[in-house]
Amino acid sequence: MSGKFVVFACYWNDMDWLEASLKHLLYWEPDEIYLAEGCWDKKYPERSTDGTREYLREWAKDRPKTYIVDNKQTHKYRENQAHTCNDVLKTSKLTTGDWIMYHASDVFYFKYDIDRYKRYMNIGAFDYPIYSIWNFWDCINKYYPHRTKQAPNLPQRVIKGAKFVPTCQLTIDGKLYYQSTKAKGMKVPTVQFHYEGIRDEERLHQKYDVGDRQSPVKWNNGIKLKKRTKYTGAHPEFAVPVLKQRFFYEEI
């Protein structure tokens, strides 16, 4: 990969997945790491209360070019996401041809898929499959595969006029990244595992209480529970230790 590569990850009360997430982040081998911490919703305390911030500070202490930044609470929930992302984009002083990646705490890839993806780093737009894996309060262990052209959890090339808009999506001159590049979507052989609801119960309630989010079990449109099936394949090695701590691991 040519050019500078910056990764920023946003965390808030994320002790469930924190260790696994940081190991996964390091495997990308970024030049700089920005760890944004805190809640974007003003109805919650501004900083994490489960030890996440302290863990991040200790983890970053002896790592070169690793920085702790604060998630914003100056606007509405989703606007705060965009402001945080754009602060990192500005602070990192990326220029055209560099790379930036937003990393969510509960999103993982297989190591071989990460290596494979790096061979596609020069494309302007892409499609890629997502496996969103949930565990709700009623212990439904299901996944829902879908495709997207917007990949906030994969590296994206910085182009003049690029900025982030809610929710953590890169745009160029006001258009979504994949539209602005005027390139056809390429099917990248990289599967994203999004462990959407595999949390302890308190954190799971918080996840869908912030901003305008709503638990998928309450969704009236879009993804339907009845359309999901059990996932029986392998999981990324980063995620396995966390899954083994959960009583339902053998069922996935």
C-alpha cells in the first residue's frame, strides 16, 4: 500500500470486545492509530464508565503514533459521529492518495481476508458481503448476509474534497464515496463479521438506547428476524475468545 494509512476506532463502554478489537486493529499495521473514546449521546456520561478509557490509555502509552481523542457531545448523536471522524481526518493531516479506516469495536475479518483485501487497495469503489450476527435478550443466534458499496470498516483512499458525514460515511464533495469515484463496484472477497448484539445485557440495552437507534427486534421495516438463519461457519480468530465466554458459543 502506498501512502500513509491511518486507523481510528471509536469506543464507549466496550470492555466486552476491547481486547479483541485492538488485536484486530494492529493486524492492519497502520502508520497512526487514533482511539476515540466516549458517548456521542448527551443523555449518557461523556466518558466510559466500565474501564474502557483507562484500558485504552494503558494500551496506547508505550505505542508510537497512537493517540487518545474524545468522542464529541456538542451536537446530536449522529452529527457527533461525523465531527469526531472529521477531527481525526484533519488532525492526521492526510493528503490525496493516503488511506483512512474507521474501525468499529465489534467488526472483524479473517486475517487472510485482511491480507487479500490489501491487494485491492487501489480501487475506488467496491461491494463486499457482511455477516451481521446478533444475540438478543431471547438468545436468538442468527445472522443476516447482505452487501454494501459503502465500507466504513475497510480502508478508503483519501481524495480531495473528502469528509465524513453521519454515520461515519466518507463523502467527496457532498456525494457518498462510491458515487463520487465514478467507478463500478468491485466484489472484494472480504466478509465482515458484525457481532451486533453479542454483549452483556446492560451494554446491549445501552447500544440501542443512544441517539435514534432501535433494537432490530423492534424494527418494522428492513431486516426481519424470520429471514435470518443460524450461522454454522468459522469465526475470525480475534472474535473466538470473546465468543467462548458466552454460553451460546457452541450454538453459533
